[in-house]
Amino acid sequence: MPTIQLDPSVAAKLAEAGGQIEVADAEGKIYGVLLTAEAHKQLEQQWKRAMCDLAFATMDVAKIEAALANPIRHSMADVIKMVEGA
């Protein structure tokens, strides 16, 4: 990933804002959000936790247990046919 060297005044504003500021041009057009590495890491961790919570909330434990108890095994060719037919 490319690195852009921040002007010291921008770095100070970022620190004052708690690690997150919008990046805009002189006319106010917003190009994105600038995060400190720590703020980015925290958002990424929150996103991962939310995705895991969603996965656990939507899984059907009974179906998973039934699938694990099923002794039927498929060859790789069978799996490819099932995926291609889906």
C-alpha cells in the first residue's frame, strides 16, 4: 500500500480528533476518512466480531450436528458436480 507523508498540522488534527477525520478538498468534497492505525485496527476488530456474531446467530446447530453425524462421504468429483449444479 502506498504511503502519503502527512503535513504536521494534519497529523495534529488527526490526533485531536481522536484518530479519525474526513479528508476533503477546498470546496468541501469529501474523498474519504483518515484513521490512525490504532483506530483502523479497532474498527476492523469490531467488524470481525460483528461478522462472527451474525454467523453464530444464523447457524442451525441441529443441521450442523446432523451433517457431522452423517457417515456419507463424497469424492472431490462428486463435490465439484454438486457445486456446478447449484
